[in-house]
Amino acid sequence: MSSTSTPSAPAAFQKGNTALITGGASGIGLALAKRLLSHGLRVLIADKDISSLSSSLSSSPDLLTFEMDVSNLESWTRLKSHIDDVFNGQLNVLALNAGRYIPTSFSNADPTNFYETMQTNLFGVINGVTTLLPLVQATTKEKEDARGAVIITGSKQGITNPPANPAYNASKAAVKSLAEHLSFDLAKDHPDVSVHLLVPGWTFTGMTGATSGAQKEKEKPKGAWWPEQVVDYLEEKMKEGKFYAICPDNDVTEDMDKRRMVWAMGDVVENRPPLTRWRPEWKEKAEEGIKKLDI
């Protein structure tokens, strides 16, 4: 293979390496677990509901499971001890994927759903990084050619901020910010550990309509991607050394994603009202402006 050839797998996805995936019992997390197993990694899935795993997958000798709530810091302490036991403290891939989407609105005086959203989506990431990043860093130091990766699942809603669920959007915006800071810090201090922000497009998962286990799945909408397609895209971006893996889908192209993100930032730069893309009085102007953007 020449020095300019694209590697067959990301550097951290090598046979014999180990991985921890939160929210790995279904959806994108499960698709990633299957992919890592196919590369020969040993995989530990941490999830609130391990029972949803299919028996065929759970019987794999290279797959381990750990039931936990990512919002609970004590659970992370127990998980670290478990990784010390089953992987001898080795951790090459840390995939912080657990998330939840529950309704929030400022018209509701009860802030419970705001708290619960932040505890899972934001502090689930903070807890994971602060608890397990030292293991990833130590693992990459053990061998000269060892590589590590931190994969954090974000959302386009944390970038363009469409109105509907303020807590979810805010949690994912904060996750994006944290991931960017982590990438900056590790590039200086631990360059052998890469950081990647996975931003799925419309994906057919448990959060968007698919079901798991014995329940019959609804038919996948034509516009949605399968979770496996999201993992394909993530792998390609990781092999290219990219931080952002902002996935298109069958309805929204990469070009359209870029235009929408640029327009959203334009609200700030041009001091327009926030969220002009969704304001009735701005609808036609926004649509036309997005089309005319020079991307």
C-alpha cells in the first residue's frame, strides 16, 4: 500500500483493540458495535437496556455488556473498574453515543424534561470523557504505534437549532462545543488520540421510529439512512482524519447541509432575528438566500 492510499479502517479500529460504546444496544451504537466486531475489536456495550440486544450478537465472545445510566457518575466509576477487569485497563475507542429525545417546551412550567435531557445528552458525555479518557490516553502510550479515538454523537439540531425542542437542541449544541474543545486540547497534548463529532442525518433508529427486539419494525422512510450507512460515513471521515462527520441522508445532501449551516450563522453575523429559516415573515427570503449562497 502506498503512503497516499486510504487505509482499510481508521487507525484505532485495529484487530485486538478495545472499544466502549454507550447507547450501544440499538440504532447507530449497535451498528458501530457490529462494525468494530467485524474489524476484530473487543467491544463493551454500555446501555440502560441491554435486554434489547439480539441473542445472536450477545453470544459473540468479543462482545461484553454493562447495564448503566450514563447520567449517573457512580455508574461510570463502576464501569471503569469493569474495564480494568475485562480489558485489563486497555481502551482504544471511546464512543459516547447515548442520548434521548423527550419533549421540552417553555410553555410547560415543569423543568423535569429539561434536566433529564441535559443529564443524559450532555453530562453523559462529560462523565464519559472525564472518567475514561485517561484510559484511552494511557493505552496509546503503551505502544509506539497505538492509536485511540473518541467519538461523540451530536445532532444537526445542535448546529442549526430548529424550533421544537429547546433542551435537546441546547444539549447537542453543548456537546458540539465540548467535542471541539476536546479535539483542540488533545491535538496538542495527546495527538495519538483523535476526536470525532458524529452528526447523523435522518436515520431510522429507535429514536426516530424503528423498534427493536421482538417488536416489528415500521418500514424505513425513503428519506432516511440506515444506521449502518451512518457508520460507513463515520469510518470514511475518520480515515480522512476529519473531526466533523456531518452525515447527509436520502433527502438532504451535503451541499444543502452546508448551506443551512451557513445561513444559520448568518443570523448572528448579519444581526437578523434568530431562527429566520423558520419564521413565516422570513420564509421566502431564507429559501432564496440559501439557494444563492456561494458554498
